Amino acid sequence: MRLRKKWWARPEMEKDSKAVIDPYAVKGRWRENFGNDNPIHLELGCGKGQFITTLAEKNPDINYIAIDLKDEVLVFVLRKLNEMELTNVRIIPMFIERVDEIFEKDEISKIYINFCNPWPKVSHNKRRLTHPRFLTKYKRFIQPGTEVWFKTDDDDLFEASLEYFEEENFEELYRNWDLSESDFKDNVRTEYEEKFSAFGVKIKFGIFRYREERIES
Ligand SMILES: C[S@@+](CC[C@H](N)C(=O)[O-])C[C@H]1O[C@@H](n2cnc3c(N)ncnc32)[C@H](O)[C@@H]1O
């Protein structure tokens, strides 16, 4: 029998309510799940969670949800949350493709996308997390005025994403082709960002605000 890598990760997560194994059952009830009415911010593809845990510690009055498909990275996020005694984060093991099935309209008021796969082949562009196919999904559950904060090491992905956001009625609030040389104060570094920066790769960063009425689902 073939064992999954880090087979113990899922059972460990199942024991902790900060890991939401069945997020579809919580659709429309995330505030109840957190036990307060604080705003909820979402990170797509959180990896090992340096970014989300840093933000959650800085901002106890904001709730955070972090999604990743890999149990073997999420289990480390969960351990960090427990070490840091953070109660304002939930982690979800799932494919982002189904993200619009776990939130009701207006449940989310900010999205972070950090170093997602650039999917360089044209036939794969639709899998980019900033592609209009995904932006349309996000619009089903974000509040008007929601900002998407997007960072990448990839020039082509960044350039294409500027167009994707414009096409989907997101207003560009900020754009920088070399974040480490910028005067932007609120940056929180991710694991991948540290790796790329150490190799001298320039980090591209943009903030895009959803300005239209939401589309009906
Ligand atoms: C390149 S890593 C970046 C991790 C982290 N954001 C950082 O900047 O250090 C991309 C992460 O997204 C996750 N991921 C990629 N595609 C995904 C998808 N379709 N659904 C859920 N997670 C995905 C991967 O498992 C991986 O942890």
C-alpha cells in the first residue's frame, strides 16, 4: 500500500478546530465559527504560513482564513498557530478552484495571493489565481471595495495580471516592480519571498480594489 507523504498530518489537523476539514458546511457562518463579527481576510496558497501567522499576531481584531491544497504544509501552519496561541486563524485543506463554494456573498473583505504558480504555458493560463476565471469566482463572495494584495517573482504573470484585474473591474491602487527597493511600509514577507529575494529576484507587488457591484451567483 502506498502511504501519503506525512500521513499523520490529516489526523493531527482533524483533532484541531482551527483546521476546517469540511469548509462547505461553514458557508455563510464563518463569523459564527470565529465567534465574533471581525472582518475576515483570506490568503490563497498559504504554504507554511509565515505570512498569515505574522499578520494574525499583528492584527488580533481581524480574522484570517488560509487555504492550501497540501496537508503537509498546513500542518506546520497549525503548529505555528498553537505555539503562538493565535485564535484568529482558520486553515482549510482544499483546492482553490472551489473557493466560491465555501463563502456566502460579502463574507470576505481582503484577499492575499502570494507567489502563486505562474502557469507560463498559454494553455494553462486559466489556472492562474489572478486569471479572470478566478477573479469572477472571488467576486461572488467579496465585499465591494475589497482589496486583493498580490505578490509574485514572475514578470509575465505580473504583467498579465495587471490586465486581468483591469478587465474584471478592479482598480489598481498600487504597483511596484521591485518591492524591496520601494517605500512600501506594510510588507510582510513570505517564505518564498525570502528565498527569491536572497537570489536577487525582484518582487512584483500590486494592490487592486474591487469597485463594481457584485455579480449575482
Ligand atoms: C509557491 S507556493 C507559495 C507559498 C506561500 N504563499 C509563500 O509565498 O511562501 C504556492 C502554494 O500554493 C499552494 N497551491 C497551489 N495551487 C493551489 C490550488 N489550486 N489550491 C490550493 N493550494 C494551491 C501550494 O500547495 C503551495 O503551498
